[in-house]
Amino acid sequence: MAEPANIRGLVDLQLVDWMGMIFYPPSRRYLPGFQVAPEFYRNIVLPKVGVFVNASAAEIQEAATTYGLDRVQLHGDESPEQVREVKQQTGLPVIKVLRIGADWAWEGLENYEEPVDFFLLDTDGPSYGGTGHRFNWEIGKQYPFHKPFLLSGGIHADHVDELVDLYRSCPQMAGIDINSKFELRPGVKNLDLIRIFASKIRQQLEKTNE
């Protein structure tokens, strides 16, 4: 998210828990490139997740202070030690993205579990950032860690039933991350589509919990 009017509309929906803000300069959604005063973002009441790729802890700390971030998402090749450093320096919860490809294996990721607050499962691609494509969601049902995870990667409005099934099958699944399939253009979301999608998800999950 980037444009003020679009963000105000999202807040008014009261259907979304967190809002993402991109701090990766090559991205078309790079927040400072929209040239909006940081004060506007600091005053947003919706919790804000800053997305970074291989940035230093100092760079992340500066952006967190300037824009009033509430969480940090690391989308690069950050080591467990770097994740721990970011968490210690910022004092914020950290989400670590796992980019899942065809030959995915969970082994070797155990050292991340202690410093992260959430994992985010996304589709691997030739570059950093989202691909707009989904991976095999059956992999999520094999998730081996205790820390909660978020699901991303090519999610669109027709996936409601499959997503609800995953929620029911995976007790560690804590949420979903939507992006390109809900955009009008980079950084600007289709609020009508989000309202319909989020309402359906919530209604089905409420029925599950009755």
C-alpha cells in the first residue's frame, strides 16, 4: 500500500489486520518513491509491516522510526543471526519469508525458529519479491515448526474454499498475505475485491469455529 486515499479506504473496511509497505528500491511499490510525507504513514492506525530485502539492521531501524512500522518482514537471504540482529535493534516482531520452489525441503531452517515471530511461505522466483504465482499448498500441510506462518503467493479471490481448508488443516496457519491479484496498479489495491474476499474468508472461518 502507498497512496493515502487508498489506504484510508482500506482502514475504513475494518477487514484487514495488517498493511504492507515495501522498502525494496527495485520494486515498483517502493514506498519512498511515491513521495508522500512519512508523517501520513506514521498516523495510520492499522498495524504496518515494512518489507525489506537484505537491508542492514540500521537501515531497517531508520525506516521503522521514520514511518512508524509495527512489524518487519525480511524477504531476502537474511541469516538467522541477521534476523536476530534486526529484532534486537528494532524491538519489533519479525516475519521471515521462505521462498518455496519445486525441490523444497524443511531441513536446515530450524535455526530461524527462535528469532522469528512468523514465517511467511511464498513462491520462489528468479528475483526477490512476489511472483504472482502459487506454490503447491500441500507443502503447508507438512509445516514442521511451532511458530505460526502466513501464506502468500498468487492468492486471488477464487481461492476462498482452498484457503479455508488450509486453515482447518494447519493449526499453525495464522493468516494470508494478498497482493498483486488485488491490485489496480502497483501500490494501489482494489478495495471492493478485498472487501468481498475478506468477508467470505471471515464468514467461513466463523462457521468453522461455531
